[in-house]
Amino acid sequence: MVLGKDRLSVLGEEHGARRLVRRIDFWLYYLAYFCGATVGLVYSNNLGQIAQSLGRQKQTTLLVTVYSSCSFFGRLASAAPDFLRGKVNFARTGWLVIALIPTPLAFFLLAAGRLTEATALLAGTALVGMSSGFNFRRGGFALTASCLVLGSVAVHTVNHNILHHHITSARLLYGLLAALVYDANGKYGLMDVVVNDGMVVCMGRKCYAKTFLWWGFLSSFGLACSVALYLRTRTAYERAERSRVINEIHGQNYR
């Protein structure tokens, strides 16, 4: 029912904020970012504390470098939809699916602990950095929004702000979740260290194990929403691509 109801037929349809929040496509897109992409930003915010809990605080600089470097390459990769346009007929919402895949893989890898902590931490950080860079590239974190849900220029600013709201709210929610789990484990952790200001520092894998697991499930749900969005919108993108090719052929014949 979700895949068939009120399906997008034409890209760039005119609609205001009220119609925006009534569209299934909007909520699938919103949840894909709220539950998928934004978790990567929360991970980067907690990277120093995560490294400390695993006894890898000396590698914090290395981890930040890995995250930043992979985020940079993710931003470069985000140009692929424009670079391959006309060569590969693939909906932009499909690229969103591809960009979200590394995030749940990274968190389940970190939660499983089957690799050494150093290897898992580096690999997970690299995957999250790549995914975050692709999804939040400069000039358009909303890779598909301009032609999918934002509508005309007149309502673009309002609709964009509605979409942009997910970044702040998700970072607050997921950051709070991580803090609650960390504090709870800090009281009963393997090695509790009390610093001068009275704060308890949790040491050991279990400080973030449950958080990684929750983040993995949340990002998997976001990935599922992006897949549903792709299935709902791919026909509209295929129709738009055919129209573009026909217009180019007509233009060449006219010249």
C-alpha cells in the first residue's frame, strides 16, 4: 500500500508546505535522513568519547583524520549522479539508497566486536564518514529534494527548512540515547574512572555496544525507507529521463 498510494508521477510538481507534509514521499525521505544519514553525524560528535571508552584515546586524531578523509571522498562521490547523467539511467533516490548502506554495516560491525577493536573502529569510522560525506555534501544535503519534494522556488525556502529540521532533532535524540547508555554503564562498568570534576568515565566495549546496536537498527530502518522511496519514485525519474532525451534529440534536429 505504501508503494502504490499517492505515488509521484512527475518531478518538480508544484506544492506548498501543507501538501508537502501530507505526501508519503516526504515522510519516507524525512525518515531516511532522520533515521539513517543523521546518525553518522552523531557518531562523529561522540568519536572522542568512543575512542576513550575503548582505551584508544591516543588514536583519536587518527580516527578524526579517517572520518574527515572518507567524508571528503564521499562528497566527491556525491557528484556521480550528475557526472553519470545520460550514461547511467538511475534515479537519484537510488543513489540515496547506495549512500545509506555503509552506515548500518558500520554500526553492526562495531557492535559485533568480532574484529579487533582497533580494526573495527577504523573500518566503522571510514564507512560512516563516507556515507555522511555523500549525504551531506556542500550545496545540497538533500540530494533528491530539489526535484522531488521542495516544489517551486516560491516555496523552496519553507519546504527546505521543514526538511532541515531533522538534523537538529535527530542529533539531540540520538546523542541523548548515547549519553544515557554511557552513563548507565559508567556506574557498573569494567573500569570506572572518576576525574577531578566528579564525572564518571566508562571504560570497556559495553559502554557503547548497545548504542551501536540501536544506531544500527535505526539506520537500517532509514535504509528501508530509502528503498521504499526509490521504488515509489523510479518511474517518475525514468519518465523524466525519457523526456530529457527526446528534447535533446528534437533540439539537435532543430539545429
